Amino acid sequence: MYSIFLMTSFKPFLICLILSSFLYAQEKPKKLLAIFAHPDDEQSVGPLLVKYVEEGVEVTLVIATDGRLGVNQYNDYEAGDALADIRRKEMRCAAQVLGVSLRHLTYHDQLKAAEGFDGHIPHVQQLILDIKDIVTEIQPDAIITWGPDGVTTHMDHRLIGATVTQVFVSQTWKSPMDLYYFGVPSDFILTAKEKTLRGQDRKYLTAQIPYTQAHYDKAYQALLCHKSQYPATVIAKIKEERSQMGKILFLRQFQAPNSIKKTLF
């Protein structure tokens, strides 16, 4: 009698447990991994990061380099450890405003290219392995990085994009994930030279993600954290110029072939 009672009373508990597990699986948040080169590179997709944080996506931002060479016409800093420390603090500020989880790696700007083969190659090989470890740990649903153009053709941008792509294609991942490259439509670019250097025809930019003015404003509030790179007046100008592209962020999805070809033609 007691065993019958135990079994009948256990059934509702078991059903509730199964339903709870199912609901948990259904409600498990999506994960977005954004991987870029320098502190302040996140501005390219800032509104998108804000949008997805607001929607409950777990957003992780990886910045590969420490910004030690970030001297420009807006500051009088010297390149080196002191500037790297400043930019690390600025990056933490920006990540907090955006609401993302930050992984700021310690690789040098230009990835030690000036040190030649023996300096550069070990540096970038370790970067590939570190990015692989991060992707393995997080198992994101989507990754965003630089495309082959790097937007500005910056060597670090292009190499980070290539690094992420190599990690992505190097194995079959446990969970499905998509890879996207940030892009600028060629018709937004005025000169033929610049179109070739950094533009993409819209037919390739098949992910076109809308965002709101609030997302846009918060992204540029985060950019204000990067005081060593941009005075507020310059940021206001950048924000105005970017507004000409409308409230859409353009991405090109990496597409793997789904069949084996026996000829190139």
C-alpha cells in the first residue's frame, strides 16, 4: 500500500521535473561572441551588442590586443605599457556601458610584426589557440568578427578576422554556430578605390540587423570611454557620419559549402 502511494505521489513530481528541464532547455539564453582587435573596435557593432544584451542574449566581447601603439593626433601619449594600461581601463568602462562580458587579452598591437618571423609567428599562433579555447568554453550560437577587409584594411583587423575564421573551420563544433563578418555596403562608399579596399556589395550582406535610436545612443555613450583615442567632439562627428547608414547593421555570413564539387567549373 505504501509503495503504491509512493509511486502515485512520485509521478507528479517526476512530471514536474521533466517539464522544468524542458522549459529550462527552451529558455536557455542564446550566446553571442564578438571578437575584435583593439580597444574601441567594438564601436563597429556597438548598437548590435546593446540590442542583444537588452534581449537577454549572453554577449561576450573579446578584445585581442592591449592598445599599446594607440598614439594619434588626439593624444600626446607614448606607445608602451603605460598607454596599454590606460586603454585597458577605457575598455572596461566601455564594456560596462554596453553591458557585455569582457575578455581583454594581452597581445601586442600589430601582433609583434616588427619583430619579424620569430617574434610574430609564435605570437599569432598562440592567439589562434587562445581564441579556440574561448570558443570551446563559451560555445556561442553566433560569432561576429572582422571580414577580409578589416573595414580600414588594418593589419590587426584582418588578422583577427582570419584567426577567428581559422578556428571556426578547424573542426566540427558540438553545437551549431554561425560566423558573421561586419561589413560596409559599397554603395555607402564614395570612391572606387575605397569601395575596392573595404566595401561589400549588398548581395553578400545578407544579415541586416535593425536597431533603435536608444541602442545607437548607448553604443556611442560607451565610445566616450575611449578618451585616449577620441575627444567627445570627434565622437559626435563619427556618430553623425555613421547615422547616414541608417539604423541597420550589415553583416556577411560565412557560408560553408553543402556539397562536394568534382570540378571548378
